[in-house]
Amino acid sequence: MKKTFLFVIILVSILVGCNSKHIFLSGESESWKGEYSAYINGNREDGNYLFGYKNGEKDTKFKNLEIIINVNDGETVLKEDNHEGATVRISSSCSGCAVTREDEPIKVTIKWDDKNEETFYLK
């Protein structure tokens, strides 16, 4: 009986462990580099987007920065009237959701300074 119970516990642990993974996607446009890193466990996902302006420095400033992320038929939008710094970090978390698939690119559109717009894909 003890051996059967121990076997079941080990089997469940293996199956639960097989259901979690880490993904990393990246891409770039002429002016921007982006990446998405996430830990996925079943239908829960915790991740971070990181975008960097290629020609930027610590004192880089953007007016009307807008980042639009299209993934899983949904949209995440960040809007800032004034952003200081060449990098932007956006956290993402969901539970009971359609998690990100590594084989489906994430479309990213970045608009800044009321005159610039670039689109690229994280793959």
C-alpha cells in the first residue's frame, strides 16, 4: 500500500512538473528591440516585456509613448504622456487564460513623439 501511494505521488509530481515551462521571444525594428520572457504553469502565465530604444541613453525622453501588444486575440496597451529613459518594462500576468504559444508571433506596435511608428514581431 505504501509503495502504491509513493508511486502515485511521484507520478503526480512528474506530471505537474511537465506542465510548466519558460518561454523567451524576441524581435526588433529599425529603432526598437523587444523581448518577452514568461513562466507558464498550466493556464497561468507570469511574464515581462522589455523594450529598448536602440539609439537611446539614460536621459532619453519620449512624448506620447504608446506600445500596443497583440497576443492571443487580445491587446495590451501602455500609454505615457512623458517617458524618461530608453527602456520600457511591462509586466503581464493571467490565470485561467489562453497562455502564450511559442509558435505564434506577438505583434508589437510602438508610437512615439507624435510622428514615429514601428511594428515588429516577437518570435
